[in-house]
Amino acid sequence: MSYRKLKGTNLFTGREMLDDAVLIIDGDGVVQDILPQKEAGEGIEVFEGIISPGFVNCHCHLELSNMKGLIPEKTGLVNFLLSVVKKRGGSLESNRQAIADAEMEMRKNGIIAVGDICNTVETLPQKLLGNLYYHNFIETIGFVEATANQRFESSYAVFKQFAEQYGLPIESNSIVPHAPYSVSKKLFEMIANFPGNHLLSIHNQEIEAENDFLQYGKGDFLRLYQEMGLDISFFKPTGKRTLESYLPYFYKNQSLILVHNVATGEEDFASMAVGGSQMAGEKSAIGQRSSANLFFCLCPNANKYISGDLPDINLLIEKDCNIVVGTDSLASNKQLDILAELKTIQQHFPHIPTATLLQWATLNGACALQLESITGSFEPGKQPGIVLIEHIDNGKLSPQSKSSSIL
């Protein structure tokens, strides 16, 4: 069997940065060992930059790839959502080509696994080619209580097609809520109780207006419902902010990827004890909250594109949250590039160590998508993909930094 020996300026293992280390892989890219250079023998391939496991994109909308550049920047979330509804479309052929091109972009940029939001089966043919690992989050939307059964059945029809054709390497499909402002109580309950729904994703606190709507029944989301022709006179505010309003629907053994978190604040942690450590074990009639199963997904370039705001990442770190990274869609981003997201985070939060950023984008992401037995770190038996990150400046990412897949 042939082996490759790879050495960069640094080797990031998924957990730590090593200075003098050689990665040994077999011809299929399966990790065999990590050795000091003096013990690795001859035939070492030397690279300038950081060698890292493949990136994990925990939040993407691959099926919106044909919408690149169609929506102006910084119009705000409500206007963005309305634009997606109005401008979404295109021919099946052009959409599939855009999906294929977007997937190739992710592969070139070093992405190995994706948590992908699906409202249709348009991405399924591309995913069946097996180029990347995917967890398919089949999204359900329906704020009107009376339509819950119909909405769930529609999403289940999409889920069934994925489940029948795409189930490797592990069970890779879930039915998930779109957002707290677009899913009714009954629909939340149906999602939480759907058999096998152990891994879920939800758009969380993308703007402060979301908290205002759920807590007080006011704010910009009223305009969203009005322009969509929805009568929400039935809605009664919860009197609670977003997280406290919907987390009780889910069970302790369910994992949730909370996406965006721009308007997640100190109040949320104070009221819910949300974080990486044990949450107050308050039991509701529906389920038991458990912060051990929460992952906070950052999509900073999409946040800048839509609203111009960023999450309080310092707060998430302070609260010991499990942090992961996503790109969102080409409707809200100029590229599908995890390194570009890390560069934006480092630009605004320069004190965060590069190794921490890379762990969010590799091992943490793999754990969030429950793929840690396959990817996310350089450990014997794993096949995590290999990324070279070039143009590092004194151990930090620079504006010129770029990533590319070695394998």
C-alpha cells in the first residue's frame, strides 16, 4: 500500500496546532499516524501554510445557488425573506448547474461535509454523486396552526425521497423547523416527535425583531405577514424571548444547531442558563431542555450581507457555547467558503486564536453533524479530507489567506 507524508509550516489536528509534525495517510486519504519529522523518514511532501482537516459547513442552502447576486445587500431580514419568495425559481436545468457549480466551489475551498437546508429535492441528484458528506435538513414552514398537518406532510414527502435514496454514511436526513417566527406550536410538536429526528437545525435570533415579535407581538415581522397575506390575529405573544419560547418543544436527547444568533444576548443565558455546560434541568410538558445538545452556528458573511450586524461572539465564548461555522446560501453570500467566514470573524474578533477558529470549522462542526467518527480531526482510521491554508501572517489569518483541498 502506498502512503503520503505531508508536512506544513504547522499541522492543525482538529484540536491543537503542532509545529514539527508529519501527517501520514494512505492512498485513500485515511489517516495512519502523526509523527515528528525526524521519525517520519524520507519522501515527505512539504507545504507552506497550515495543513488542516477538511472544513465542515454546518449551514448551507445549496438549492438557492442560482440566486447569487439577485438580492441587494443590507436590505434587512424581512426584505430579504420577501425577495427570496418572489425571486426564487429558474429552470430545472439551470438550477442543477448552479448547484453543481456551488458544490465544486465548496470542494475546492476545502469543505468536506455540509449541513444543508432543503425545501425541495433539487439537490438530491448532485448529492448522490458522493462528492461531499451531507446531512439534509428538510425544512418545514407554517405559522398558521390550521395548516400544520398539511405543511408537515409536504415536508415528509421531500424527506421520504431523501431517505429512500440518501442514507449513507449514516442516517443523514431530518425534518426541521425553519425559524421560531414561521412555525406554529403544533408544527413544532410534530417535528420534535417525528421518529429518528435526533439532529435538528433552526434559524435562531437573526435580528432583534424576532425577540420583539415573540415576546411582545410587535416589530418588523408584522410587515412580513402582512405582505405575505397571512392573518395572524390568532397569535398571542409568549412574553419570552426567542430561545425561551421554543426550546421547551425539544427533548433532552435531541441536538439542535442554532443558526445566526445575531440577537442572542445576555438575557437569554440568564433566563435559560443556555451554554456549553449543564442547563437548568427544567422539565416542561413537552420535553426537557438540555444545553449539552446545542450548537451555535456562525454565518458572519451572510449576516453582513443581510443586515450588516454580527453576533456577540465574545458572549458565546464566555458562556462556553459549542460554536460551529456555516456559509448560508449564495442568495446571502458572495461565496461558499468557510475560510472566508473565519477571516471575517478574525477581522472583528482578532483576539480569538487561529486554532480555536479552525476547531470551530472542523471538529466542532463534525460533532454538530454527528460525523465525528468519520471526519473533523486527524486521527487513525478517519478520512477527514485535507486542506492547505496559505498566507498565514504571524500565526493569524490574513486578508490574503486562502484554502484549497489537497485531498
